[in-house]
Amino acid sequence: MANGMGFIDPTAGGSAARIELAQRPGDLSGKVVGLLDNTKEQADIILETLGNALREQYDVARVISRRKEHYSKPATDEMIEEMAQEVDVAIAALGG
């Protein structure tokens, strides 16, 4: 909503639609985990550490890592579709 100064109020409005959460697996053993790097500082380090821990402690079958073009842009539809087809669980890093 404009406030007369040419600015938009980011708190105005919003969607009332509810999005159902995806089903969660009971455990990660044998699953393929996708890690999405948002390109922010240290996101790659966070995800690499997490991926190693998932392989060692939770017996995941495979870890797939993808990196967005830029933190301010959403992941491409192609990247999302590719991950949706390949992984059982996806984790996005927020970095610092």
C-alpha cells in the first residue's frame, strides 16, 4: 500500500491461502538429500558440514548440492524441478 511518499508498505496485505507441508520421512537412512546453497556468505561451508554429518550419522544414500545464481533471486524452476525429481528431502542454507 502506498503511503503518499512513493514507498510501498511491505506489511500490508498478504495471502490467506494455506500451503500444505510436504510429508516428512520417518528417518533419513537410504534417502537422497538435496542441499540448496543460496550463495550467502558461508552457506557452502554450512551445507558441506551438514552433508558430511548426514552421511556419517544418518546413513543417507547420497547428498546432492545445488547453488542458486544469487541470493536475491529465487531458484530457477528448472533447478527446483530437478531437485524435486532427484531427492527425498531438501534443505536450503541461509548463510550469513
